[in-house]
Amino acid sequence: MARDKIRIGCGAGFADDRIPPGVEIVERGELDYLAMECLAERTIARETLDRAKDPAKGYTPVLLERMEAIMPPALRRGVKIVTNMGAANPMGAARAVRKHAAEWDCPDYTCAVVRGDEVTDVMRAHPELPLMEDGARLESLLPKMASANAYLGADVVAKGFATGAELVVTGRVADPALFLGPMLHAFGWSYDDYPKLANGTLAGHLLECSGQLTGGCFADPGRKEVEDLAGLGYPLADVWADGRVEVSKTPGSGGRLDVATCTEQLLYEMHDPSAYITPDCVLDASGVTFRTLGHDRVGLDGARGKPRTATYKVVVGYFDGYMGSGEMGFAGINALARAKLGIEVVKERLRRRGLSYEEMRVDLIGMNSLHANDASLCPEPYEVRLRIAARTPDKKAAEAVGAEVRSLHMQGPTGAGGGINFGARQILAVKSVLIPREWVKPEIVMEQAA
Amino acid sequence: MSIRVYDIAHARAGDKGNTSNISVTAYSDEGWQVLRRELTPEVVLGHFRHLTPGPVRRYELPQLRALNFVIENALGGGVTRSLAIDPHGKSLSALMLTVVLPGHNEGVARA
């Protein structure tokens, strides 16, 4: 399908991202493609656990709610969709959507599923692999492993669309690849055309966090204003076959897209700007410039690309015990001293119960909880909340933390109010390894044929 | 007179594992000259010393008047297992803006 230009919109930038701006960009964005990125590093581990309990599950929990809102208007307008909401079960996701599509009044559609990102068996076969974080052997994580998925590239997304599918459902795919995939499909770009791969990857990187390009994560009243932040619109990219890219956002939506928002988002989660490694190319963004082309419209220049690496990055999710936490508030005269007494009381009660923790953290919310600064240098606030969090392999010990904090209501210092016991949650941590590309065998499967 | 980074620049923080990266972008060319000269990796490490032993790396993007700081070991052992109330360190951009840069900055417009 030879095209001169396509328009790709972002419909979600994290699993629980706001749905209304996604509907809005479909209805008003005049899109050709919509990409929805919904998989953080560790969420796929949680979904792998869901699948273990119910083989039909394992996709992003908000999948059906999101697709009910977005798929009918998208299909009616001819907007093709790609999403990684398949998570740990892309085929299950595709089947769940199909099951409900008729009741959503969706036009008929075809759906391609990308499989093969899951590599838990490969991990078990290669305990010798070094972890990227600390060089330790993968072996130490294997008994606690919950999931292992390779970050696939845009080629599998393009192959999904090449089947004629209107909907492509994936598991783990590199975030920018969800956007580069439609470009590869529409324009037939090859993997040695580095300038185009670089521009497409840059566009994907800018768009993948939805509202963070369009005025989210930006406003500072009196300093950096964002018009109608409440009505923040999602971003889109116009991409030409020659690799030219301009970014904009839903016409008439709130927010702001300009050189300042683009600069902040360019460097978001980027380390060395000259070597941003993706499965599709190594993006050199060190010379990127932004051109103001109009209100809420910016052109991208200066991206350079180098060949993709010979490896895929794999994120391994593993169980790392439990975290328990709780909070309690104090206000008025001597509030800080009462909060500090509350902390000591909780610690001592946990100690007398014989409970111990790998790590315990104490915060005074209102003074040092976010920047861990020296609270003794802060002016004493009118009100303060104590927060205690601790990690332990023992679930009951984790549960005790929030319970002891909450019981300060009745058995703590005077005037303790607004207590919360957050309970215990299982910690799913992640580490990474690199594996040769040949060890991963992605495949495209049509959902109807299943 | 001294000047806060807040007075001349804006910032955004991102996370990868146990590493925080914080971009700092000047509002003006004058502010950029001050940032580039004064906001060194050593100054940033000093300001974040209670959170991390470092290291801190700095990347320059002069065409965007931006610096990118990569601050290792700053996220309480990593986003997924940190006990911090802000495990991603999203709020650390605001900590960067509180850095006070030394004098000889007269003439820098507070944009």
C-alpha cells in the first residue's frame, strides 16, 4: 500500500490512562492509525499471574472498557488500531474483544495477533546470562521468575497490518515500535534506511506517553501555563514517506504542544541522547531540533539512526516479597512531635511482636516524603502525616505494618486522625538481560483462524 | 547574586530501574550559558547526595538549551521494589529546580 503521508495518533500512554481524550482523537483527529501503549515494565508480570489463574485472562485489565469506547468510532472512520494490551495473552485479548464487538455495534473487522515475545523457556535454558543491572547470573532469579518478555520491534507490527488487519494486538513490543510499525507498513521503509527509522522512532518516542507531549507533566501556575489542562488532548504525528515528521494534537483540545513540551518529552526516560537503543535502530537524538510550524504544531529535524543491535532486551519479572504500609495524620500544636512518637510506637510494637523487615522506610508527609530531604531543616508544618513502609518475605509481617499504623487512632498519641492501612502487596520486581535475536521467534496469527 | 535553577529553567524527570534522568532546559540563551557553566555533574551530585552516592552523568544539547542528567542509584533500589512514596522519582524534577547556582549571574533575565 503506497502512501505519501499517514497520520498516527496516540490513544493511551499507560494502562490506566484517561479514555475520553482517546475517543476525542479518534473522532476529531482525522487519523489513519491509532496506537495505544499500555504496558509498563512490570505490568506484564502481573498479567502473567492472572493468566496462570485463568487461561482466558492475562491481557490488560482495562482492555474491554477502553476498546468499547474507542474501537467502534475508530472502525467507522477507517482508523486502524495497534495496541500492546494483549500483555501476557494477546490471543486472549483478541478473542475477548471479538466476543463483545457485536454488542458494541462494531463494524466487522479482521484482527492480527503478535505472539512470541514471551521467553520464559529461553530464560530457564540459559541461567548463565548476566543481568544488565548488576552482572549477576540470571540463575538467581529463576526460582522466583513470574514472567520474561522480549521487547519486539516495529517489524512485527508492520507484518500484522500487512495481513490486512484493522486491529493488531501485541504483547511486549518496544513503545516507539507501536508507532514505527504503521510507518514501515504504509511506506515500506527498509531496515537499512536509518534516517527514516530514526525519524519514525523519534516520533514514537515523543508520542508514546500520550499527554506528556501536549502539556501534561508541565504546568506550573504563574510560571509555565497550560491552557485548559483539564481538557488535555492527545498527540498525533503526520509522517511522510520521505521520513518527514510533524507532531500536533487533537484539534480544539486543551493543553499545549510546542518546542518546550517537545524538549521535555524528548529527554524523558532517555539516558545518552546519542544512543537511545530500540529494537529497530539506535536513535541518535543528540542533534534533534524542533521547528515551530504553527499553533500546536512542531516539525522534527536532526534525528540520526544507527543499525539495530544483534540482541533483544528481555525484562524478567520476579517475586520479591511483600510491602506493607500505612499512614496517620497529625495537626495543630506539637503535631510533629506527636507524629514522631507515633513512629517510635509502631516500630516498638512491631519489634515486640518479633517481626523484622529487610528494609523499613519512614516518611513525614508534608516535610520529606518526596525528596528525602533533612526534615530538621524544614519549618514545622501545621499538619503532617507519618508514613511507614516495609519490605519482607513474610506476608503477615507486611500486613502488620499498616495495621499497627492504623491502630494509632486509638492507641497512639493524642489527636491521631485520617489513618490508612494500605495492607500488604506482593512485590513484582524486574531485571533485564540481552539475548540474541535468533532466540526469539515472533509470529503473526489471525484471530479468526484461531 | 545567586540564582535558582527554577528562575532560569524547567525540568522533567524520568525513570529506568534504579536510575533517574532529569532534563533541565533553559528559557533563554543567557540562562543557558549559566546552566552550562554552573550546573555541573558535581553540583547536581552534591544536591542529590542524600539520595544517592552517584554517579551522575551530564549530556549537553546546546541546540535545545538543554542538559540531561543521568543520576544512578537514585530510586531506592529500583522503581519496582522501592519503598518510596514516589518510586519513579517523578517529583525529583522539582528538587533539581531548587539548586542554587553561585553569583556573577547579573543580567540573566528571570524569564
